Amino acid sequence: MRTRITLSSCRWQLAILLLLAVFLLGMGTSMYISFERGSRVTDADYYRNGLNYAKTSSGAYNPGLDWVMSASLAGSDLQVRVHDEKGAPVAGGSLLFQTRHGNEKEVLTLAESAPGVFVAPWPVSGQGELRGELLFTKGEAVASQKVVFFN
């Protein structure tokens, strides 16, 4: 008994072989790219990068990791206190409050009114919730904290 080979069965076999070839070509390309253009995660010295995560660009320890920021609403002002792990105020530096409304990003700069105390007018009128991030920088040291305010 002879099997009849039709044109439609050859098309299916050709389509399956073409899909397999495209898959193998894609896998080979992605493997080549990952070996040639690796990221810091796949870098040979990724472990050293993780060990030095807390250091600044000069190689010194980032003291901002130990700083604490406490934010509150004082009347119609946003007030943020920055202090170190011993409770002493961290004077000097700049403090920003970054919020996002849809695709727009708003940045509010707080002024230092006393050592370690930063104040700015409340950025939102009316009731509601305001989410954002406090970003304090002093030299190379950086501290950040996400906050949510309910008014």
C-alpha cells in the first residue's frame, strides 16, 4: 500500500521546520548577546559589587544609610526632621520632596529653618492622599524615604 504525499502535508512539514529554525536562531542570538554584553548582575565581579553597595562613588561609606527622616504636617507646612543614628540633627545639605501626578513629576525643595529641620509650604490644597519620596543629600551621602500623607 502506498502513502500518498500531498502538497498540503509538505506545507505543514515545511512550516514546522521553519518555526523550529526560527526558534533555534532566536535562542542562539539571545545566548550570544547575553555572553557578549552581560550586565552587572551577570558580571564576573557581581559579588564585589554587592559588597560595596553601601559605598559612595569615592569608595567611602555612605552615612546617609544611617540617617532617619521624620515628616509631619505642621499647620500648612510640610516639616521634615533629619537626624543620624545617635539622634543628632544633620545640618546642611538639601532636601527634596518628589511626587508624581499621572505622568507629571513635581519636585518641592524644602528650606532648612533650623539644624536638621526642613520646611516648605504644603504642596497640595484640599483633601486626599499624597505619595512621594523624600531625598536628602549632603555631599556624597544620600538618604531617601518613601512617604504617604493623608490630609
